[in-house]
Amino acid sequence: MIPVSWYLTLAAILFSIGVYGFLARRNVIIMFLSIELMLNAANLNLVAVSHYLTDLRGQILTFFIIAVAAAEAAIGLGIVVALFRNKATVYADEIAQMKG
Amino acid sequence: MNLSISPEAVPLIREGIFVGLIIVTVFGALLATLAKRMTRAVLGLVVCFLGIAGIYYFLNSPFVALMQLLIYVGAVAVTICFAIMLAEPDERKLAAKTPGMAGPLAVLLGATVTWVLAGTAIKAEWMAPAVKINEGSVKDVGVSLLTTYSMVFELVSIVLLIAILGSLVIARSGRDKAEC
Amino acid sequence: MDTAPNFILTPLAPLAPELLLICLGLLLVVVDLFLGEKRHILPWLAALGTLTGLFLLGNGSGHFSDGLFGGMYILDAYSLFFKVICLIGVLFTVMLSVRYLDTEKMHQGEYYSLLVFAAVGMMVMVSAADMIVLYLGLELMALSVYCLVGLLKSDSRSNEAALKYFLMGAFSSGILLYGISLIYGMTGTTDLQLISQRLTELNLADNTLLFIALGMVLIAFSFKVAAAPFHMWAPDAYEGAPTPITAFMSVGPKAASFAVLGRILLSGFPELHVHWGPLIAGIALLTMATGNILAISQTNIKRMLAYSSIAHAGFALLGILATSNEGVSAIMNYMLIYAFMNMGAFAIIIMLNNRERRGEQLKDYRGLAQTNPVAAALMLIFMFSLTGIPPTAGFIGKFYLFLAAMNAGYTGTVIAAVILSAVSAYYYLRVVRYMYMYDSEKGEAVAMSPSLTAALIFAVIGVIGLGVAPGWVLEMASQSLPALAQ
């Protein structure tokens, strides 16, 4: 029996890698990948806890998060494509038109 | 072929596989955020997703593991690949861009987050695991999705509708200029 | 073993407004496909549907229920009030959009249906009693608004705004979910009422991990309402978005996020007030300071109103801080008033808008009092109200918020808020100065349209009416509170 804290630690590590990637990288697609890692960390927590409490809620919420993540991916990448069509760049520091 | 495993070795093998999955997951995540090429980053993400799917299987949650494979690996990763193909980002620029000041700060922040979250999670007293009933089977999840959570299930369908509508409207070029 | 699962057949009548709006959203998509050239009826269809929704909301106000779908969906006066604010926001947005979409040559069909779906998301959020429903509602709203922000496809500022808003929104969703997962881990449930029960049962009030989890939820909602350290996306997103959507974002999603924040903190975590109280006080102070001070240096009026909206979020946080029925009813009152005055100000901006984006810069308001005295007078009223000058509703809103926070013992925070409110007079009244003290450069009159006129009349009646006779809204708001703070 693997203790639940293992899973939670793994989730914490994944979450931090995601936060790091989001803050440090300037490529919007990689920033988006980092957000996916963060969502996966939350999912991992939910499923682990759900397993240990023998309660289905965590798994159900995970299912919904996965479904919404797919929707989010579609829209996010639509926005990236539209942006690229106008500006031909995917780098967050090159698209800053508005300041102040 | 008769491969006999002594009963004592079973937990050991389980733990070995588990540690292997953890390593795969973390490796994939690191590759996804640190890679110098975008296709490698997506590959890292897929590896990470696969590792997590394996861990879900360990957690007796085959339904979520399946969803992870189908939707994350099958849909999200593929969508990202499409975005990379359509946007054709300049790969050399990606290699040249080093995270300047933001880099160390983000590392520091990430490390703090891990330390705080993992530290408190390990120390916290968790409720004792209850007796295993047949939880997490595909049937149980399916039944509760369509009974207790029926409303949320309907809501997801609207979210997906918006995703279709929205991404079409946004990514498709200039119908607004031609008509109206 | 093989008994048929118990399907929960909930009577759907109480959900009529939500169902109506879902049907409206679908109808708009379909009608758009088949209408061809007659697309200009779409906004009227959307407005009619929203009005019917408002009517149904008022009609259903008698039968509340605190547990549809197994306790996941609450219909109480609190949610009703915020739903009314959201629908008023949608109605205003539709009225503002007609002219704007024409001048910008934007495509119509999906625009209105996305707007309506965003409204559905807000209504679900506001009624959610379970984190699962809450998350779904939140995403339903957020995804629609991301698309709406990016709809001005030929303008790269709109693309940029959508991208920034999307990345920040998704990032904050990630943080929110991690927080929710930890809360679920500690309490074993996602139901807000149950969370509050378990907190006392399991004696979790001093648990560090739970505190961190709640902190993450707070950070996520600070992103959503654009509160201070997490506000940086807001000015860009507000400036780049199509102007009616900017107006919508500062009213609808913001009110819904405040409603949810209030419900989470006051109905899920009342025991932890000692912990989150000072945190919220700090965020509120920082938000008011950042918003008001950065707004001073803006020359783009949309951007200025974005900072103003940040500042107003700071003021509204004072009501949550108060943790009393008084405080919450003050927020509800304030959100309603803010909807009217902000929509009014944006209606004037859209009125001045033409293809060259006139009306967005401060200098476009030079001499408006000569070329168009009525518009200038209306803008004057809205600016006075946003500042909080007495005969207008803005004053009443701020007054009750400050009073509530004062009674809860946060005197220092309130004093700072009053000072910052005085600072805000500088930039709001600068617009007035431009209109009345300078001569116009070109002197072109602005064209009106029936829908804009209607929006302006509606807004002015709201701002003056709520300022002169504020009693009934507060009374209605405070009636709804026993349901929340059980």
C-alpha cells in the first residue's frame, strides 16, 4: 500500500514544474503546456484522495476537468492560430502592443 | 511459459513499477517545460500524460486512466500538434530565448511551491482509508455520472458546444469581412 | 444488485430561466445559419430572450429551493439577485453591440450566442452549491468570454487581449483546481455546506494545508475579479476587446465571480475568517491603490475604465471583508449600481466610436459639451457616479460598503478607501474637464441609434433612480441573506 502522501508529493512537484514553465517560458504554446501540467497535478490529487477515501466525487470531478481541458485546448489554440495569422509570432514578449 | 512469482515479490514489483511511473512522469514534465524544441515539449507532455495514466491505474481508477489516454493523449496533445503545425513557430528563436531574470525567480517560486505543498501534505493527518468497496469501476462512475451528476454532465455538453463554436469563429479567417 | 439506478428526476420548472437561455443560445446559432441577409433581427431576438429570462427570474422568485440535483444547485434570493445583475449586463451589452458590430463589420450570429452562453455560465456559477458545478459554470462563462474578446479578428490588439486573458484565465483555473483538490482531500467533500460542517467536525480550522488550499482559491478568484497583485491581464484584455465586451466583462463576469467568492468564503469557510480576513483586507487595499493610482496616467479611456474597474473590485472586496449580512447586501447593491453606471459610460464611448476608433482616446472628448450637449451631460452623470458624488447611485453604493466595513471594525482600511476614492475623482473628472473646458477640434456630431438611446436612458434611470431611492434594493438584498449565512 503506497501512502497517499507520495501521490500528493508527486502532484506538488508536477504543479511546481507547471508554474515554473508558465512563468519562465515566453512561448505561448509551451506556456499552455505548463497549464496542462498544473491541471494534471490537480487531477492526480483528486484521484489519489478519491481512492483513499473511497469516494467517487474526486474521480467525477477529474472526468469533468479532463473534458473541460479539451475544450480549453481547442479554444486556446484557436486563439494562437488567429494571433499568428495577424502577427506571425508565438512569443509573449513580442506581442505586447498595449502598455501602461 | 510458466513465470512464477513468489508472493513476497509482488509488492516489491508493484512498488518498482510505481517508482518507474513517477520517474517517467516527472521526466516528461521536465521535458515539456525545458525543451528547446516545441515538438519535443509536446512529446514530453505526452510521456507525462502516459505516466499519470499509469498512476491512475495504480489508484484503482481505470475509468479516469482511460479518459486520460483518450482525451489528454488523444485529443489535447494532437490539438497542440496541430497548433504547432499551423503556427509554424520559429524554432531557432525558441532555442535562443533564455528565460532572463524571470528564470531564476520562477525556479525559486516553483521550488517554494513544491516545498510548501509537499511538506504540508506529508505532515498533514489524512483520514484513514476506508474499507475497499468496489469503488472506481467503470460501471460505478458511469452510473453516478448519469444520476447524481446528471446536471453537470449536461453542462459539459454545453461547454463542448462552446468550444466548437468558439474555436471555429476565432480560428477561421475573415467571414466577417466578406459578408455583412 | 441489479436494481436500476435511481435517476434523480428533478422538476425542471425552477430552472426555466437557465433552460430558456440555453435554448436561446442554440436558436441564435441556427437562426444565423438560415437567415442570410436578415441578420439584423438577431440582437432583437437576443434582447427579447434575455428580457423573457429576467421575467422568468422574477416570476420564479417565489419558490426557492436549496437543493436541486441532490443539493448541488441552490436557488435562493442571493443567486436570484446576482442572476438579475448578470442578465441586466447581457441586455445592456446586446443594446450596445448593435451599432458597434455594424461599424466594426463584425460577424453577428456567434457573437450573440456566445454572449448568451456566457450568461448561462454565470447563472450556473452563482447558483452552485458544489465546487464541481461551480467549476463547470466558471469555465462555461470563461470560455465564452475568451472567444468574445478575440472576435475582432482583423485587429491584432483583440487577438493579443484574447490570448492574455486566456492564458491568465487558464492559469488561474489551474490554481483554483489545485486548491479545490486539496480542500477535497482535507474534508472529503466538494459540497460547500458539508465543507463547513466537516471543518468543525474534524477540527480543521487551524490546519496549515487547508489554509494554503483556501489561499489558492483566493488567488484564483483574485485573478478572476482582477484584484491587485493578479490584475495585470485586465487593462490589456479590456483595451483590446470589442468595446461592448469590455463593458460586459467589467459587469457580468465580475459580479458572478464576486457572488461565488462570497458564497465560498461565507458559506464554506466562515470559521476561517480570522485567517482570510486580513488577507482580503490586504488585497482590497492593494487593489484600490493600484487601480486608482495607475488610472491617473491613462490617456485611453477604455484602459482608464479598466483600471477603474480594478479599483471598484477593491471597493467591493470591503463588503466581503465585513462578513456580515450588511456587508454582503452592500456588495449586491454595489454590483447592481456599478452595472448601470459602467454600462452608461461605455455606451457613450460606443456612441463616439467610428471606424477610426474615435472615442477611445481622452482627447476625443474635447468640446463634447458643444457638439453634443446631451451626450456630455450623460457622461458627466456617469463620471460623477463612478467617483461617488452624492446625488448619484455611486455614492450610495460606496457609502453602504464603507459603512459595513466600518461596523466590522476595519476602520483603517475604510479611511484608506475614502482617500483613494478622492484620488479617483481626479481622473474621472478629467474626462468632464475635457468635455466642458476645451474646444472641439473637429466638431462633428455623433449619430444615434435606437438601441444606444435605449441603453443610455435605461442607464441614466438606473443611476439616478438608485441614487435617489436606494431603499428597496438594499431591502431586497438583505432579505436574501439568511439563506446564505446559515
